[in-house]
Amino acid sequence: MLTLFNRHCSSLINLPAKCVQEAQKHRQEYEEMVAQARKREVKEAEKRKKKMKERSGTLYHNLLEWDLWWQGIPPSVRDKVWSLAIGNDLNITHELYEIFLSRAMEKWKRFEDLNMENGDAVGADRENSLELIKLDISRTFPTLCIFQKGGPYHNVLQNILGVQGMSFIAAVLLLNLNAADAFVVFANLLNKPCQLAFFRVDHGLMLKYYAAFEVFFEENLPNLFAHFKKYNLTPDIYLIDWIFTLYSKSLPLDVACRVWDVFCRDGEEFLFRTAIAILLMFEEVLLRMDFIHMAQMLTRLPENLSIDELFTAIAAVQLQSRNKKWGQVLATLQRDWRESGESSRNSSPNRQ
């Protein structure tokens, strides 16, 4: 009897071991199935990505063939074209956008709660405060009435912006792309060399851009260039706002979008080519003005500025000086600047 009892107990003791082994076996089989499924998903994702790239490449090629960049990208495909042209060197995914979005919403909520507790008082550093961003938003395309408080695009514009002064660029993107894609393009756009220099207010690099601009300004419009020199009207007075906002604040919205179309294809040099074209359009008027009136006109361009007249003027502008193109002139100026800086440091009396 005792022997039978011992055998029964022994069998009960061994049963869990078999269950554990089976569970481990099942778990291993399950993990193998999951691993295989993941491999299939990765392969399918790569195929989809390759197919999308091929389609995008075809679209890009067709646009180059048809020269729709110059004629104006159709609004229905602007989102895809701008995204492709600007690229995503920062590798920002939609998931990362969602993370940034949640953080931005938390930040704005804390700000609103703080304002409710302390009235309208904000932090000491007003230059970086959210209050100034709110002020920027209220002034962004006011005639559209969609970005101001209560408008359909107010919150999304507010969440995309992290710094003051960029509301017009972000607004143009939101009018043409969905929020996530607009954020990706916005971040990558501000990471471009020219935009980064103006965004960071890198005075040394900005001066090089101004100097390169003046080389081609004098080449294309020598009389107006001399007139500006006579009155000491320097590019920083009017050019900074044009370049900083990519003309989204300075030109009518439809005109600015057309400028963006070609900017996406040609890069930063088209911004400066457009600047010379604007001066060409108003050359006769500007030649009759003094410093104050020229500065006022160039910082408040006519609201009825014609797209056709602007692009006719742009076509007449040549960014080539002594067989050197924009990029070569800018690179030479930057190299000379670096060499002069190194030379001055080496000749400094404090150098050990």
C-alpha cells in the first residue's frame, strides 16, 4: 500500500515538470513564429518602402521633365513634392512627432495653468517665452482667421512651434501638408545651412550670405546697387525678413507658395535670386527714393504683387559672376573668412 502511495506521489511530483517542459516548448515555438512573422513584416515593409521610393522617384522625374516647379506645383501634390524635395535627414518619424506633440501639449497646459494662477505674468526671459509665440500666432495670416485663437489650425500651429518667429513658415506648411508631415518638413527645413544661420542669428555667416548677395546684386543691377550704397541701405535692413520667413510674411500667400515650389528644387540660391528680382521689379521707383522711403517700401512690399511679373523678373536675373555661380561665390567668401580668422588668431599678441 505504501509502495503504491509512493508511486502515486512520485507521479504527481513529476507531472509539473512535464507541464513546464511543454510550456517551454510551446513558448519556444511561439517565439519562433513571432520571429518569422516579424521577418516577414520587415521584408514587406522594405518592399513597400522600395515601391514608394520608385513611385516618388517617378513623380520627381516627371516634375523635372514637365518643369512644373517653375509653372507652380499643383496644390494636390504639393505635400508629396515638398516632402521629397526637403528630405528627412533628421530621420524624424511620425511616432517621434507624436512624442514631441504630447510634450508640447503638456508644456502649453502648464503654461496656461501658470497664467491662470499668476494672471498674465510670464517668465523673466520673455524672448523665449510661450507668450511671444502666442503673440506670433495671433499675427500669422490674420485675414485667413484660421490660426488665431478659436480657429481650426490654432492648436496644431501652437504645438508645432517651439520658438518665436517661425509661425509663418509653419503656417504655410500646415496649409499644404498634414500636421505630422508639416512638422517633419519644418524641422528639416530649419536644419538647412542658410535657414540655420538666420534662425540662430549667426552674424558671421549671415554677413557672408549678405556679401554673396551683393556680388550678384551689383552684377544684375549696378545702378540700383550704387544708389543703395550712396544711402547706405544695407541688405540686413530688408533681406533678413525675406530670408528668415522664406517670403511667407513678405509676399502674398499664393506668391510665396510659388516661390517655395522652385526653392524646393533649387535650394537657398533661389531665395536670393528672388530678392534681386524684387529689386528689379521696383528699380525705377527705388532710384527716386531716399533711405527712409526705400526701407519702408522693401519692408512692406505691395500686397497686390503679381506672380507673373515676379517670375518674369526672376527669369531675367542671372546668378553668375565672373564665371562663378552662387555656391562658388559663397564658398569663397566663407573660406576667406575662416582663413582671415585663423590668421588674426595666429598673429594675436596674446598667443602663447
